[in-house]
Amino acid sequence: MGSIRNVVCPCGFKSKVTVGGTMKNFLEDSRFPFYCVTCGIVDVNVAKDDLYCPKCESRDIKQYGIPPISNPPLINRGYVSAGNYKADALGHLCPACNKKTMEFTRSEITFD
């Protein structure tokens, strides 16, 4: 099952990310938020072995949910997750203000 999440930061930054995939295609297309040095927050297809930014094709990307771009998890479960990729709701690097104040909110849309 997949979802579309709002991403917000107190600095005013807002975005949306896709997490997971559909029941039909999650083995080929499953998304998770990553930080791209060039593009900011992007949805990377984690079902593929070769991970890269879908916008600029850079391989200089970092997964949200683990240091250095996210605070260490408070508990061992993910607020947003796709397979083995997990991230807590709070404490992520904001591409606008460069502080770890960005958060993932509840699902805006859920799909399968």
C-alpha cells in the first residue's frame, strides 16, 4: 500500500512525497523520500537496486530516516515506511532552511 504525505517545516517549506507503491507494482516501483544535494526532497524508487534522483539522476542522495540528514530514530519503527526503508515523523533536514525541523505528516491520500 502506498500513500502521499505532506512534508512541512516551521520555516514555511511545504512539499508532498509518495511513499510505497501499489499492490500490483510495488516490487518494481516503490517510493521513499530521499534528500538530493541538487534537487532537495525527492521520491526515489527503492524497488530498484540502482538508487538515483528521479529529477537530475544524481547518485548523491541520502535516505531520510537515518543520520546525517535525520535525527536518530526515537523508537525502532517507521512513521513512514516502504519495505526496509523507515523514517520517524520528526527531525529531518529541510532543503529550504537546512535545519532538522522538517516533518512528515499523516497520509493525505492512501492507495493500493
